[in-house]
Amino acid sequence: MGSNPIVVSGSVSGAGGGWWFGWCRWQRVKNGNSTSKHSNSNNSSSGILNGGNNNNGSSCVNSWSFGYFLFAFLMMVWISNLYGRWMLTPNVRASLSTLGCQEDGEGSWSIGVFYGDSPFSLKPIEDMNIWRDKTAAWPVANPVVTCASASESGFPSNFVADPFLYVQGDVLYLFFETKNSITMQGDIGVARSIDKGVTWQQLGIALDEDWHLSYPYVFDFNGNIYMMPEGSAKGDLRLYRAVNFPMEWTLDKVLMKKPMVDSFIIPRGGKYWLFGSDHSGIGTKKNGQLEIWYSSSPLGPWRPHKKNPMYNTDKSLGARNGGRPFVQDGNLYRIGQDSGETYGRRIHVFKVEILSTDDFKEVEVSLGTQEPTKGLNAWNGARYHHLDVQQLSSGEWVGVLDGDRVPSGDTNRRFILGCASVVAVAALVILVGLLLGAVKCLVPLSWCPHNMGKRSDALLSREKPNLFSSKLRLFCSRLNRASSFLRAKINPNTCTGSLVIILTIMASMALMCLWVGYIYGGSGAQEPYPLNDHYSQFTLLTMTYDARLWNLKMYVKHYSRCSSVREIVVVWNKGKRPELSEFDSVVPVRIREEEENSLNNRFKMDPKIRTRAVLELDDDIMMTCDDIERGFKVWREHPDRIVGFYPRLVNGSPPKYRGEKHARRHNGYNMILTGAAFIDSRMAFERYWSKEAMAGRQVVENYFNCEDVLLNYLYANASSSKTVEYVKPAWAIDTSKFSGVAISRNTRAHYRVRSNCLQKFAKMYGSLTDRKSEFSRRKDGWDV
């Protein structure tokens, strides 16, 4: 009647097997089960090997397996917490608004403004050097409309996209899709600007239907203002008329009983032409189809072009419309979407050469705008799919472009990869357990029908078709044989076996970190932090010489990718300067070669710097872009202060220079090292090179040290309020320790020189001891 029951607990072989088997026997003695008055030792042994009435062997193995898995679980949790705490950056979007800006599978779209003399010479707003002192945006940078802009105005939004402009004199109206973070459908929002798109006032929701709306194409006809949004979810194409522009609209007409996508209407050659896509047909390629219709009026009726569909091709070729067409020098240009790599990856511009009822021809031309270079750290680094350009009464062109820093479906992709990482970790943990002999596959006898005593033939006939138990026991038997086979091939007591186990454990740790990064780390973008709904940029300035070129190359490559860095200025103090081609940078790099090797060169007046904010950052300090962006936000809140990452407390009589530990023991600081600090480029440099600072600059020359200490004294001397702010970095690495070119390797001598500087500066500019600021006093929690 079949084979004997196979319940494999297995003996624990190897170096640890003997003590473990002894511990099991001690446990059985303790429980009074090692020797039974009613069973002999052979039955006891068979209970361990074959699962008789004695289950102590199984209990031993089960408890050992449980302990192993518990230990592995706790270790992975500890590693995950450590990695998440020190390596992951905060979710900037989640902190922008409590109402909206939540992570969305459709993306994190926002809207930027561009200017130019023509549609083919558009430059982003930051290149125009527009200053807004009230918002501390010096200069204003893209994006200018975000989910936070909408959410903080009272209508929660996860993203804003598909922007269309409507110009009334000197006033710009912006209509756009906003995804409601509560209903999770698209509505049409509207904003107004009276300064050519630099700042926008959110007016609210202009159009809200029971179905998804997007692509709000707005145009004039016969003295009325019309909007033709995409509403393909309703199954038709509708035209709305403004009854109280821009907030009240009424349905004027259903133009087509077709689910048209991203449609527009243009007058050309005495007719009106409607371009759009219908993705509902059999054999239609989504995002690769385009149809044209014509009429004598935008109100219809509409007749299909003879060559429809114009395109039914690859989705990367720009068939789907990507914004309003425009006319330049009498030529008509159409904008199309490239959705080849991901939805809305980029836009293409086509010059329409033939447009008639019988024929249509267009050729692609270059738009001339620069591709984003900072990857996920750029607001449109992953994709941009919609452009609308309008000419103002001044002759200048203004354009609005939407962009996203992550590809389509990024949240779903990260979730799948995170789950796959967890499965892989579990498999590797089991593999290590098998190699160590800690994991055994056990089948309780209660699961085995033929071990339940005497049964009738009728009961046996009912059990025969149920092969689950037999298959399970067979699988477990094979799994344990595989374990034995692995242990025979990879003996954990050998060097090779130990190496395999170590590498497997390291792979498990790496996969666990990947899981945390995918699930909790967000998109991986280190985004800038807005202030009053505005973004800005700063100049990164460092001072170095030829012996530190290795540091500088790594420094430039890393920091040039940070979102708000506009330019990197290298103050070259000594030696042969490098060529710009030696640097891997996505922002301009300018080398300012100095005639004398002086630390005072760090704060020299530089009229070529175009930003108000300057980050003075030593070339041997590496920290995350998120730390830099947090410091920039705090400086924008307090532009009259030195905002940095290394606090010091000057106290005592005479004053002594001590490190951060001393400042934390006394719960306060009154100095920020300018080796990593934001300053006002005008205010700081003017103070440093003033007549009052001449004696202090001479001290710096004499000691070849203390230039940052002097600037702190000059700030304190010029103001009666607080002059420094601290931001704690997640981590910072001094790369000079690896290259051997650290300037201040003798810490004790370095501190002694600085204490001498303190005493001299105190006599010149007064004391700092009464300027103490406490840690953890700000609401942002970044000064802990």
C-alpha cells in the first residue's frame, strides 16, 4: 500500500551538528521524553528520523529553523532601517502639500515658461535672469506652475499638464489639466499672470465633468471664446463656450460622436482643419494614429480627409498632437508627441508643406530648445510632451511646456521591482539556511492520511484520489536531497563554502537595500524645494589648486547634476589650470585664475556671477544634492544670513575655536564655516572687501587661514540680529582624506591658529559670544 511515511527532519551535519544534536537530546531529557518507560531507544530514534510518536527531533529542527529565520528577519529589518535613514532622501513632493502632490502612477507633471524672439529660439525663464526679491527667487527658475500651486489654492492636484495660453492684452491666462487627488480624474484648471508668466494666480477649476478632461484647447471665433478639451472617456468631442470668461463655460455643441484624443482646430486656406486621434478603431496603433477633418466653420459639420488616417504608425514618430500649432513666417507648424521610450517622452515639430482636401505632407524640423541634462533632478528630465507658444504685443514669443522628472508608470515599475527584490532575498536566505543545515523541510504526520490508524476500505478509496499529501512529501524529500547535494558540493566548513555563504549574504543585503529604495525611496530624484511656489538657482563656487584636481573632477561631476546649480566657478589659486574639456559637467564651468595664492580670493567680487545666491563649498566635501537643496531653501528664507552645514561655537575668555561636538554639548552655535555655506554674493563680497575688513584680510594673509572666520565676524558686526543658520546634512565625506591633499591635517595646530584669529578679530569687530543660536529651534527640523 505505498511507501512508508517520509518525514525528513535530517541530521545536522558539519562543525555545528554535534553540539546541536546534543542540545536536542538535553531538551528531550528536560521534557522527560528522552527515555520512555513504554518505548525503547530504537523507537526514539525512529521518532526523530521517521516521525513516529516522538516529535522531539522535529521540534528541535523546527526551533532551530525558527531561530534562523527570526535572526535573518531582524537583520534585514536593521539593514533596511539603516539604509533608509542614511541613504534615502525625503519625498519632496509629499512635503509640498497635505492636499495633493501625492505619488501618482501617471507621473508628476509640472509646467515651465520659456521666452524667445521666435518659437525656434525659446529659452527657459531662468536664462532671462528675472529677479523677484519678495519671493527670494534670484533668478526665477522653472517650473512655475506645479501640483503644489494648485493644491495650496484649494483644489488638490497630483500633477498639472497640457498647458494652453490665452492672451488678452498684457494678461496671460493658462488653462491646463489638473488631476484631482481625491476623485483621481482630470479637470481643467486656470491661472492668470500679469507679468508675462513669471508669477501665476490660481483662479480655480474652469471645467469639471463626470469624466476625465485634459488638453483644453482654447480659441476665438466670431467674438466668442471656445474651449475644446479632450473628453474621450465620454466617447465624443465637445465644444464649450465661455459665458463668463475664464471660469464659467457651457456646452455649445458635440462636434463628433468619436472619442477624439488631443484635438485642435486651425484656420488655413479658407477652411478650418481639425487634427486629432481616434485610438478606438480595430488595428489602430495607440499614440501612432492621426486623422484630419475639414469644415467651413469650427462649429462644423466636419468631413474626413480623403487620406484618413494620415498616420497609423510607430508611436515614436509624433503622430499624436502635442500642443497648439503655430505660424511663423507664413508657414504652419504642428507639434507631435514622441511616446516611443515612454509615454510623452519628447515633442517633435513638423512643418506642414501641403494641406488640402486631397493631400497632406509635413516634414520634421528642429525646435532648437536644449534637452534637459540633469536626469531625474530636472523638472522635465524624463519627458516633456506638450508645448503652446504665443506671440505677445511686444513681438516677443512666450511658450509653456509641461515636463516630468520620472517616466510613465514609474510607481508600478518600482513596486514590481521591490516585490521581486523581496522574493530574491527570501530565496537567498533559504539558500544560506540550506547550506548551513539550519533549514529542513518537515511534514507533520497529522497531514499524512495513511498514518491515522485502521480505516475502512471505503475511506481508503476516498483518500486515494487525494494526492496532495504524497506530492508534498515527495517535494520535501527532494528539497532535502537538494540541500544535502548543495552541502556536498559547497561545504560551509571550507574556504570556498564560506566565501559562497558570505557573498550570498552580501547579495541579500544589497537586494534588501534595493527593496527599500524601490518601495520607500521614491523616484530617486533629489528635487529642489520651492519657496512661495517659486524655484530659483545658485552658483557653486570652490577654490582649489593643481594638487587637488582629482577631487575637483569628482566634485564637478556630482554637483553639476543637482537641480538648482546654474554654474560652477572654480577659483584657481596655484599651478597649471585644467582644460574645461577635462570635466564631466552638465552646467557651465568657469575657471577664474588668480595671480596670487591667497585665501582672500574665495570672496573676491565677481561681476560675472548672475545669481544672488552663492554656495561656497570646498572641493573635498561630498554630500547629497538633497542636502544642498535643503540648505538653499533655508538661505532663501534668510538671505541676509550665512546658511551652512558645519556649526561652531566660539566661547570662553579669551575665545577659543572648537569643533561641532563642543557646540552640541553647549546646545548652540554662533559661527558657520563657509567651506560649505550659502551667502549673498553681493552682500558678502562687498563686506569682505570693504575698508573696514582690510585689517582682517591681512590677518588671513599672515596665517593663510581664517577667511571663513573673518566673514562670520563681518556679518555679525553689520547686524544686530541673528546672522547664521545651520542645516544638518544626512552625511558628508571629506574626499581629501583619500587623496592625501588635505589642507588641515594637523587638527590641533589648525585649531590653535584659528583661536589666535578669533582673538584678533574680536578686538577688531567685537565678540561673537552673545550671538548664540540653539539647535533644533526651527520648525523644519533640519537643524537638529
